[in-house]
Amino acid sequence: MDEMAWSPLVITLETALTATFITFFAGIGAAYGVMRLRHGRGVADAILTLPMVLPPTVVGFFLLLAFGKRSAIGKFLLQFDVSLVFTWKATVIAAVVVSLPLMYRTARGAFEQLDQNILYAARTLGISEWRIFWRVLLPNARQGILAGLVLSFTRALGEFGATIMFAGNIPGVTQTMSTAIYAAVQANDYDLAFQWAIGLVIFSLVFVVAMNAWLSRRAGAESYLCIVYLHCVCMRLEKERFIYERDTGGRGRRQDPLS
């Protein structure tokens, strides 16, 4: 097979990996931000989840309206000779939009399932919210986050509806494995469609099995690291109080050394 024949596989992998990288950070940030909202949490959650319940063709249609040459964003980008519609960038944007809800919902569920007493204990010890996020929240929610990463990658890997609406089906440019299967069926080439379909199934299966095996080996390690971290903070607190009592002779009102 020549280079053009392999292009759907290459474009699919490039799109899925790039979209997953973006979705990973955007999903975690969105989940943490929504979780800390005091007002409007329901509205924000509905907006972020909406692409998951809408048909992919509807998502692609709205992306076409939002980034088309006649839209405000499209006209602005044209001033810099940048066009998104029917380009490889469009395949990435479509994959990000449809896979982001999976990463967001999974990460938020992992955050909310964490025992809140652990977070309260960390705050009582004077740990900043930023350090709580990196040292306590993320390690304990890592398995849920990685599960969301797997779901997002596989969703981006098999994206079809939004991609074909927003990026088209241009061989060597925007044609992914999913759109290549559609084109092969339209051309009555069922042998080629079967080859791409089997390849997509095998690749997805191998990736999911490998991630599950890796997650099973990591089970329990995250909670252990969090407990060790909080134990070290407690030891530091006791040491500071001991030094304070020694220097003051136990007189006076004690203050929190971490405040």
C-alpha cells in the first residue's frame, strides 16, 4: 500500500492523540472549576455535557456555523489567512468537542467521590488549595481521570459525524479511518471498509486492554501517596508545636505555626 492508502490511519492517530492531549487538561480544569462554583453549577454542567447528548452531525453543524467563513470567528481568522473548515485542524476541534464531555464528567465524578474529610483535614493543616489540588485531589482521583482519558481517546479515535460535517472527507487531509469506511461503503468496496473497520476495532481493543492492565497495577498507590503526604504534614505540625512549647515554656496561647 502506498502512502496515500495509509493516510487515514495516520490522520486518525494524529487527530486522536492531539485531541486527547487537549481534552485531558481542559476536562480536568473544567471539572475542578465547576466543582468549586457556588452559583450556576447546573448551567455550566449542562453546557459542558451538551455535546455528549446531541447527535454528532448537529455538533458538526454548529461548529460549521461557529467557525465558517461567514461567522464572526471565521472572518476574524481570515484576516490572518487562517481557515479552519475542511482542514486537519477542524478534525482536531471536532474530536475535542465530542470527547471533552467524557473527560469532564469522569474527572468530576472522581473528584466528588473523594472523601471530603481528607480535603478538610488538609485545609485544617494549613495547606494551600493549589497544593491540595496537586498533592491530595489529583492522586486520589487518578484512576477516574485515567479512565476518562481512555474514554476520550477512544471517542476521538472513532469520531465520524462531527468530523464529516466540519472537516469533510478529503483523502490525505481530513479523511480518518471512520470516514474512510464510509467512503469505501459508498463506493461499494466492502473489502476495504472491512479492513479499516477491523483495524479500528483491534487498535481500540489493544489500547483499552493495555490501559486496564496498567491501571490495575497502579491501584492503591495513589491513596498511599496521599496518606504519606498528609502524615508528613502532621509530623511537621507536631514538630513546630514542640519547638514553640519548648521556646515559650508552654506559656501563652498557642498559634497555628502553618497559619
